[in-house]
Amino acid sequence: MLGRLNHVALAVPDLAAAIAAYRDALGAAQVSAPQALPEHGVTVVFVDVGNTKIELLEPLGDASPIAAFLEKNPSGGMHHVCYEVDDILAARDRLEASGARVLGDGNPKIGAHGKPVLFLHPKDFFGTLVELEQA
């Protein structure tokens, strides 16, 4: 069921500063343009590191889940990991049958890559928020 690691997401308090750090200090050659995702309450940028991506997340509005994360972690930090799955509905059903909790109403939303995504409760995966994205 589990496919490749699609990205590791970092919540950041200042997207422009995070982009500069990855591009200038770390030498990232491929940094996407910022993309606002109002349905998820975030603005995202993807840093391509060859074998995967780093997603930089900035809150989009006060109700953003990233705003709440940054209240607890003002400097930012790892927010979630995203794995690809071939069939997101089959993955959801299998996970729910095993006792894992899908966040929200259980129905996939369209993510930053234009593909269906779901999030799994971090308490079910050793304190890590897991995102599944249909490949």
C-alpha cells in the first residue's frame, strides 16, 4: 500500500525567509512559486531535492491549522510526512479497518499537487501527522 515518500512538510513563520534559507544557504536550485491553498489554510512552496521534496507551509489566515502549530512551535518545525498510495480510497478503508483515524470527514481533498489527499491522526503513527496522496 505505502508508496514512495512524496514530501516532508515544514511549518514556517516566514515563507520568504524559509525560501531564502533553502535557496541561498542550502543551495536548492528548484524552488516552486508560492501557491495559496485557501481550502487547507496554507500557502505552500516546494523545494525539489531530487529524490523527494520539502514542502514549506505558511499560515493563510488566523484560522489556519499551521497558525495553531506555530503558536506551539514559534520557530517552526516538521509538520507532516506525505506518502504516495496507488488508491487513496482503498488505503483509507484499509487503515480505518485496522483502527487508524482519518482526520476530517474521511473524504479526500485536493492537495497542492492537484491530487486527492488524506491526513491520518498523529497519535496513531508515533506522534507524526501522516498525509497520503494518490499517486
